Amino acid sequence: MILNKDTANATAKLLLEIKAIKLSPNNPFTWASGWKSPIYCDNRITLSYPEIRDFLKETMAKTILEKYGKPDVIAGVATGAIAIGVLVAQALDVPFVYVRPEAKKHGRQNQVEGFLEKGSNVVVVEDLISTGKSSLHAVEALEKAEVTVQGMLAIFTYGFGISDENFKHAGVELTTLSSYEQLLKQALTDQYINENELDTLNAWRKDPSTWNQ
């Protein structure tokens, strides 16, 4: 679920302005998965803009307090959400850990980096949700560490049906600041795209794996 339309629109507007999200329906990008996509999202770009970085930090911290109260720990999903997770943890004045995609092969062989006490209440911070697979993999690692994952908060989601199914199956509450649907509305309003391009962008989300083949 998204927070609310005002926050979703404001977030989308900022991401478009700094080109953290690029829309290119006529010259699509190629994702690492091989999918052709008319959208590319790199929310790490927000870290280079102090005002936008502060907006995201403050909005996410406020949301966590309203939904869950003050957690014991904020966990960021490596690598994209480490920086924003640290900022949110700092705003809440709570400890921070981050979760690797897999345990290290050497040293202490950690998958969760940082001090994490068993029984802690943890909120996970993520930058982007696609299928949700890697995000939920981080939740599994945290649960193996014997903590309670209260929920996950992300900056943006593509809103794929498979993502909704994965989070529902895992029993993890996901909240995002903005979504693909709200992004397209804002992009049309601000004239980043026209009506024909909107149709193309809507068609992609319905079946991204076979789009443009």
C-alpha cells in the first residue's frame, strides 16, 4: 500500500525531477534480468540532493513512528537501501543493521551486518520493490536471527502483481512512499509523457516479461 496520494505525488515529482526515475517508452532500457523496460529507477541518486534526501528520511521516519511506534532497530537491504536506512535510523535515534543478499564466505560469515539482539522489533527499509524476492530474502535472514520484523517501508514500487502475492504469502506488511501508478499520473501532469506513451507504459506493467518482444 502507498501512504497517501499527496505523499505519493510529491515523491514521484521529486524522483522525476532529478531523473532518479527515467521514462523512455520509445527507447526502452534492458534490465539485468533481460527484460525490456520503458522505466529505469535508481533511487541512490536521491542521496546527492540534500533537500530530497531529507524529505525521504523525514517522511519514512514519521511513517514508521505512526505505524509501528519506535522500533528497536532499522534494517536496510543491501546495497541500495543502506544509506537511506542509516538516515532513517539516525532520525529515529535507533541502531542500524544491513542485510546482505547472502552470507559472506569468509570471516564471521555474516549475512546481517551490525549488532542485532535476539527478540528485537525491526522495521526493514528498502529503496525499490520489483518482484519483492530480494527484499523478502532479507526478511528471512532477519527472522533466522530471531527478531520480529514489524514491516517494510520502501521508497517506490513497480506494483507488480507477483510482488503483492509474494508479500502476502510471506505475511509481511509493505508500505511505499510512491508507486508506478502514481508516478505515471504525475509524469502525465508534468508533461514528461503524453497520452500515447502512457498507454505504452501501462501495457508494460501488465506483462513486463514479454513486453516489446
